[in-house]
Amino acid sequence: MKMIKGAALAGLAMGSVAALSGCSTAMGSTAATQMAGPMNMASVERMVSGWPEASRMAAMDMMRKYGPPQEATASMLMWMNNGPWKWTKVSRETIPHNFPMPHPDLLEQAIDYRVPLGRYDDLARYDGSVIAERTKGEISARCDKEGANFLAINLAHDVATGKRTVEQARSYYAAAMQRFMKSKQMDPYMQRIQFQMQSSNSGDPDRAVM
């Protein structure tokens, strides 16, 4: 009887470990559950207090503008459908980026957008931190300021539609950022999306060949 009881307890323990392990795998890591329950500014601010300064400041800027995020982990904050954006992500990790001057990339924002097939190479040459996803039908920009993301997306649209060449877009971007850094003069391209937003059916699932 004792042996049966012991085996049963062992089985329950193993089942509990498996359940916890499965939950951890599904969520990615225990960090993903750190913000369980309703989030507020104070709780998120405490969570990001140990982040690098640039990431922490970006997180605070986004919260002041859009409120607490819908998702929060130890490595990122996520807002959905905030303002003109399909989603906004602030990452603890920073990515070095040298265009138009050295800065950390940590704030990524996306919209629905279908890039013409012949323009992907142009977008890559224009700015490596503009990410176009054909299948999902999204385009995002990653920088350290929202104004810079507006600027990057607006110029990406100009490149995608043939309004500007890659070189013209890069020159415009650099000039707009230089004016902003010197005199806080914000170019219209840095203030909002300047073109007609596309609908959510912008994805391109391609075609079956087998």
C-alpha cells in the first residue's frame, strides 16, 4: 500500500513538473508572466527600472503617449493598435545602427503595407532598419525615437512608390534628422504617416506550386 501511495505521489509530482514545463515552453520563459494581471504605469516603470537608459526612456515615452502596454516581459513591452501603429515594441536589448549617425535601435513600430515585389532591394539599400514582410503584409521601422520611425516609414513609402530614389530618401532622412537635432525643428515626415494607410488585407500569401 505504501509503495502504491509513493508511486502515486511521484506520478503527481512528475505531472506537476511536466505541466509547469509545458506552460513555460508555451510562454517562452517565466519572464513572460512577470506582468500577469492588469498593468499600470507604476508597475511597468518598476519593471523597466533596470533597463539601459535609452530603452527605459523610450518605454516611458511610449507609456506617456499610449498608456501601459498590453504585453510586458523582462525583455520587451508591446502595444497593439496604438495610434496609427499596428503594433509598437520597445526592447531592452539595443541594436547598434550607424545611419544617419550612430544610435541604438530599440523602438520598433509597424503598419499594414504591401511593398511592390520589385522594391524590396531598394528598401534594404535605403535603410536596414526598415523591415518589410511580404507574407504578413507589414512594414516596420526600428530606431530610438517615434519621430524617426515616422520619417523612416514615410520615406520607405516614397521609395516603394518611386517618388524618391534610394539616394534621395537617404539624403532627406539625414537632413531632417540634422535639423531636428540642431534646432528641434520637426519635419512633417516626422510627425505622422503622410500617405493613405492600407487595409489589413495587405498580406501576400504567394501561390502554391505543389
